[in-house]
Amino acid sequence: MNATASIVSKVWSFCTTLRDDGVGYGDYLEQLTYLIFLKMADEYSQPPYNRKVGIPAAYDWQSLKAKRGAELEVHYVTLLRELGNKPGMLGQIFTKAQNKIQDPAKLYRLIDMVNETQWVTMGADVKGDIYEGLLERNAEDTKSGAGQYFTPRALIRAMVECVRPEPLKTIADPACGTGGFFLAAYDFLVSEHKLDKTQKAFLKHETFYGNEIVASTRRLALMNMFLHNIGEIDGEGSISSNDALVASSPKTYDYVLANPPFGKKSSMSFTNEEGEQEKDELTYNRQDFWATTSNKQLNFVQHIRTILKSTGRVAVVVPDNVLFEGGAGETVRKKLLETTELHTILRLPTGIFYANGVKANVLFFDNRAASKEPWTKEVWIYDYRTNIHHTLKKKPLRFEDLQEFVACYNPANHHKRKESWDEQSNSEGRWRKFSYEQIVARDKTSLDIFWLKDKSLADLDNLPEPDVLAGEIIDNLEAGLASFREVAATL
């Protein structure tokens, strides 16, 4: 354990040193990714592995170790560019790679630090923990904007506990960020099942399929999975750089676990004839979609439905607008209720995401074969928002906070559930069911349903702590500002 602790503290202390030079967590994390990958490739090239990863001798780990000063810096820049042109996992790790450490002496020290550790023989849990820790700190660095690719791990774990993936089944995430859902599903499968040789091989090579269009984020996801023993150093990466929404998938999956990017509109930047940057709204014209819209969230919900096997199951994080927006939103909700069994909604509190102003929910639905009758009979809603206060620093969301929801969800059999709401006494409970008839009778088939009283409105003596209150005000202002930007963009 002490060896692990010393590696972790070394990795962190060096990050602090580089921050003084203006190198942020994200840049440090990228450089560390390149170097650990090269060092592991070097370890794999030696006995007993004797594997060739496709790295030319001129650009391998030994070539990097042998240089210093300005010569090292020039060689490192060339190495990054050359390896980015290679096929497979290698090319994906080094796509658009750049050197962010301007001081050659510090780059040499970082290479030396990576060189001291035998990464291949180190336990996957140790390597994984080091890397996950770096990813989390990177997400906390609000200026970098990396938080938008990072879903709270407590929430991911609760979603996986509810879905309970099984061995020899495929898991997809069409906007996989740094791979958090894959790793939680991997951990669940390993801890809950005594896997045989076939199941272990399937888990390593054939279980996970993702999309991530941002090159730097995709690189972190690939490395994160690789360090957790998913995939091969000389194989093809299981994360595609394609925009998942552009076309239907040739493959369907058993599970989809996802938190698609926040922000309602899909857009693509381009330069006009005057040389000015403009954004063009993307409307995906897909024959297999129920509605044509530029609302990215609704498009992801539709896309996810199309990539499911007929028995496929989903847990997906969506913002509030997916629950109440009219037009395409109403069409998507109606179709979802009819063609799938949309059985559960978890209403999430504010203050748990690194992006401000986010009011989100988790939708759980199971795909079904075509039928004349709607598949959804009732929707169960757990309100973990009203009178709940979280902040990222002082009171972050923990897995324990969601355990009551997981118990109510009843993963063993979600058709056997009990309400925590008593109609006769009108007593308050967070867990309630609504029939299909009740929901379709609502304006725009809205799923934005709440029933608990907000105590802070009624009881001025019991206001939340000032920092919580300030956080909620910021969240509400950010959400309002985002909505106003959407309106302004259409004028």
C-alpha cells in the first residue's frame, strides 16, 4: 500500500510544481497520458511479453529518455506529431497531441518520474485510482471547463446499481466523456460476478462501445479504460471519434448508460466569407427519429432508443427541458411512453454538477418490441431535489445519499415497488407513481412532475447555509441566462 501512496503523492506533487508554471491539471494529465502510454509500450516490448505496439524505434520510450534540454523538447514535439499519424489505439491516444511543458528540465523530471514505475505489473485498481483522481481534480478546475465531461461518480454508481449489467452483454455510451460509466459498469461486473475465462475476455474486448468527438477528452477516456485493463495497447480503441447523432448505428446494444453534454442546441462553428466565426445550428435529419429538432438533448434520447436491442435497457441523464418542452419534446415523450417502458425518473438536486445552472434528471427505460398498446403503464418518480442541498466543496453528493432511491427502485424486480406517498393522509414521500393516463392527460404530456412543498419558501427560520443559498442563486441565474441566450440566438 505504501508504494501506491508514494506513487500517488509523487504524481500530485509534480502537478503542483507545474501549476506554478501555468500548466493546468488538464495539460498535465495529457502529458502524463502520453508518457505513461510510451512507458507501458516499452514494458510490453520486453520479455515476457515481447509485443510490438507499432512505435518506431526513433520515437520510443528509450529515445525520449536519452535526450535532455532543447534537444529533448524538439524530439518530444516531433514524437507526438509522428505517433498521431499511426493507426489503432496508438494514433487515437496521440491525435492532435501537443507539448504543453515549455521547460525541458521539468519535462525531463516528469519522464524520470514515469520511468521509475513499472506500470504494466501495477494493479489495475491502483493505476485506475491514480488516473481517476487526476480526472476528478481536473473537473474541479472550473476555469478549464473539463467539468462538462465529468459526471459525479456517486450518481454513476447509483445508476449502474439500478441497471445491474450482466456478463456477456454490450454497454454503449454515445457521449462517453472520460469513460466514467464504462468503469463503474466494469467494477460492478467484476465485483458482482465470478467471471469465467470467456466472460473476462468479453469484458476486456467486446463489452464497451463509446463515442467522444472532443479529441483531448477521447484520449483521456481511452487511457482511463486502458489503465483499468479494458482493451489492448496494440488493439483498436473502443471509442469512436464520430458524432453519434449524425447517422444510425449499424450495431445495437444491451445497455446504454449516458450523460450527454448539457446545452440544448447542437451547433457547428464555421468561418464566413468575411472571416468571422459563426455558428450553424445542426438539425439531424434522421429517418429513424420521431421528431426533427436542433435540441441536442432530445436528439440524444431519440438516438439512444435507436441503438438498443429489443430487450435493451437505459439509464440516461437529461436536463429538465426534456421533461416539459413542447413541440418535438412532446412528440419524443409520447413515443417514448408508447414504444418503451419508461418506468423511473430520478429528479436530481442542483449543486452536484461541475457545470453551473444544471437542473437534471435520470430517465430509466427498457426497450420493447412493437405493440399496439403503450408499453408504459406507470412512471415512478423519486424527487431527490425538493429541500435537498448539495455543494461541490462542502457537501458533495455521495453514493450513500442515493441509497434510499436505489432501494425504492428495487433493482431485483422493478415491477414490485411500494410508494412512500400516502394518498389518504396526504403525507409527503419522495417516491410516487403516476399512471400512463395521468401523464398523457397533462399539458404537453409533461413529465416535469413534483408534489413536495419547498420548505425554504414557507419557513424563513430554516433557510439553508449562506454558501448553499448562494450556490442555488447562481445555479438559477445561470439556468435563466442559458435560456435567455437560446431565445436571443433565434432573434
